Amino acid sequence: QVQLVESGGGLVQPGGSLRLSCAASQIRFSIYDMGWYRQAPGKQRELVAAITRGGTTNYADSVKGRFTISRDNAQNTVYLQMNSLKPEDTAVYYCNADLPSTVYEWWGQGTQVTVSS
């Protein structure tokens, strides 16, 4: 059974940092494009950052320069380093694995990030 397990969320003050991790199991991790999405209360889920299987990265304009996505294929893990956090970054963050040009797509259960003083 495919599993994506996120960790690293929590409560942080504005200007602080968090590092999210997503560990994947039962998939051939290295061939998947990986992404981090978030959903705030009353809002639609949105793409935060993505990294292709080739290592190309893409970021939402709202997080450029503050967030960094990376992957470790040996550990089947994707990371999201979040710096200079703002209250508007508060959301549930979800990990996504997508095999390009196929129907294979998986989601994690989400991890809560709250930015508040």
C-alpha cells in the first residue's frame, strides 16, 4: 500500500522556520514528480512547490525566496524548508507524488503549519 507520511509541522512565530518532510513507501520514488500543496480554511488547495524527477523546481510566487523544496531519492523523502514564515502561510500542508502521463497520483494525510505570535 502506497503511503506518503508528512512530518515537521507545528506552531511557529512569524519570521521563524520549519522543515517539512514527506517519506514515501511502496512507490518507485525516483521516477515520481513530487510536490507540496497547502490548504487554508475556506480556501482551495494550492501548489506551494514542486520538484520533478529530474530535479527541476517550481514555486508559487508567494513563497519564492523563502521556501526551498528538495528530494533525497536514496531516502524516498521530499523536504520543504520554510523560512521567514508569515501568518498567511498558515495551512494544512500536503505532500503529493505524481507519475507523469499516468493516472498514478498519491497524497499524504497533511500536516498543520500555524504561524502566529
